[in-house]
Amino acid sequence: MKWSLGKYSWFLLFLASNVCAIDACPTFTIAITKNIVDPDILVVPANTKIKLIILNNDQTPEEFESRPLKVKKIIMGKTQVIVFIGPLPAGDYTFTGAYHPRSTGGVVRATSPVEVKK
């Protein structure tokens, strides 16, 4: 079987466009402890792809879910996951913990870069 780079170039271009370069992608962290998210409002720069680290400090699993962010991840107890989101237009994007929706939830707020504090 003969491989052709041209046949797969669209896929390589897709991968390259969706990966942040090392140190070029702002990184933010949220933690889940006792089914509470900290911070519950995460301020990120608008129109910028970001790396989001979600730590689950609880013994039980949690599902991080956000339709506006197009993310759905199961985080086992005492582990973390990394997701890349954005670039996001300015605005608020809600998320919940599907296993504890009343207590585990918050907002990712995309704002102009001047307003963002890490």
C-alpha cells in the first residue's frame, strides 16, 4: 500500500491548527473539592485558545460537561484532565458536574485580555 501525504494533508493541517504551541497557550486550572468548583467563575482571555486543567480532588468521579464549550469529560477521583477550549468570543459559558449538578458548576468568562488575571 502506497501512502500519499497529499491524501492526509487536510488531517495534518487540522491537527496543527488545534494544538497550542508550548508556552504559547495560556493555562488555567479549576479544582473540584467536596463537589465544589474553585474558582466557580474562571476568567479567560477572549478570542484565545486556552489549556484548561481540571483537577478532581474528590474520591468519586465527576463529569465536567458544557454544551456551550462543547466539552464532556469524565474525571476519575484523585485525577486530572486537560482540555483545550476556544478561541471563545467574549461572553459567559456555563459548565456543570453531571453527577452533582446542584453543587458542581460554574462559568468560564471570556473577556478582553486586559481584564484577565491568572
